[in-house]
Amino acid sequence: MLVDIAQLLRQPESEGFDLKSALDPTSSQDYLEFAADLVAMGNTLGGGILVGTRGSSIPALHLPLFDSARIDDR
């Protein structure tokens, strides 16, 4: 499924969509808030979270920390 990032960035935040301009998965507090948002969406109608800001990317060494198995462990 192709996603139009520009369209997502125009979408307002809601119960089913959240924008995280910054998220440090090595920070316990950031990771806890991220996990809480995922659980809240999972317990309602679902949704999505867009992480990052325009023009920047998640550092490659952080990408494995977003693996669903690691998130489940937390």
C-alpha cells in the first residue's frame, strides 16, 4: 500500500491519527508515551502514528527499536 506523506501531513490529529515530530526510542519516557498511544489506538478503532518531521529521517540505528516485537516487550 502506497502512502502519500504530504496528504498525511495535512491531516489533523485525532483519536485515530497522531503526529510525533520527535521520538527518541532510547528514551524510556518517549517510548512509554509511544506505547501508550499505540495501546489506546489498538483498544479503540485503530489508527496510525506518523513519526518524524519533514526533511529529516529516523536514524538507521533507531529503526530496529520500532520493531513490533520490541514494542510488545516494553
